[in-house]
Amino acid sequence: MRVQKFTCGIGVLFFLIGLVWGTSAFAGALSMTATAVITTSTTETVTTDLDFGSIDLDPAGDTITIDASGGSATPAAGAASVVTGGTSGLITIVSQVVMHVDVTYPAADVTLTSGANTLTLTSANIIANSQYDDGGAGADTLGGGTPLSINVGGVIVIPAGQANGTYTGTINVTVNYS
């Protein structure tokens, strides 16, 4: 029994010596600040709305086209309608960040209304008569502050006897960036 007490006593003695003269270990607590500055340098602007102009309709009806590359409203060949004004729509996007751009035109037809009267601007004709041009930087890239122009066109078929009025509707264009 005495041997056990002595062994136990030596263990306690070494423990106490280790506390007094032991290795010099210490810890420090530090703090730092984390900062993030978020900006959005991409701007999207509807510069010009799609405008089919003022149409003096041929009594037989007519098809009015705005080709985004041409920009002006034109009646069908051989029709007697007179179109004054009219221009393709223009969306301008500017970004400092270089990224891929994908433009999606409406999947559904757009209804133009004037009171109870309607005209249809078909989705297929919006897609077929629209384009975008990035000033030669690449068919689908944006960045470096160079504007990307998205020109929006379309076709409306106006039947004979269509009621007079100002017809309006909304075309939703989606621009996806990656």
C-alpha cells in the first residue's frame, strides 16, 4: 500500500511541476472584418416601344410588318393601306461584366386591344421579325460597356372592317445572362 501512495504522490508532484515549469502554450483571440461590395453594372432600358404607326386601312384589310432589321412599318405588297410612322422596338443593355446573353421572346401570342376590339400579334411573327446586335462583339456576348441592342419587330393581320382605335398590348421579352 505504501508503494501505491508513493507512486500516486510522485504523479501529483510531476503534475504540479508541469504546471509551474511546463511548456509555454498560450492562445490569442483575434477578430477581423469581412466586407463585400455588391454593384449591378448591367442596365436594361426599353429605348423605343414597338409601334406599328398610324394605319389608313385598305377596305379589304392588310398585313402590316415591322422587320427589326428595317425598322419601319410596311403594308403587304399590293395593298392600298397607307402607313405613317412606325418603328421597331429597341431594348438597350449595357454591362461592364462580360457574359453570354440569351433573348427569349413571348411563347404566347400578344393581344392588342382597343376597348372591346382586338388584334393579334403572333409569337411566331415576333420571333421571326426580331433580332439583336451587339455591335460586332460576338453574336451573344455582352460586356466591356459596349451596348447590346435588341430590336423587336412583328406582324399584325388587320381584317377588313376592323374598328378604328388605338390598339395596345404588352410584349414580354426575357434576357437571360450566364
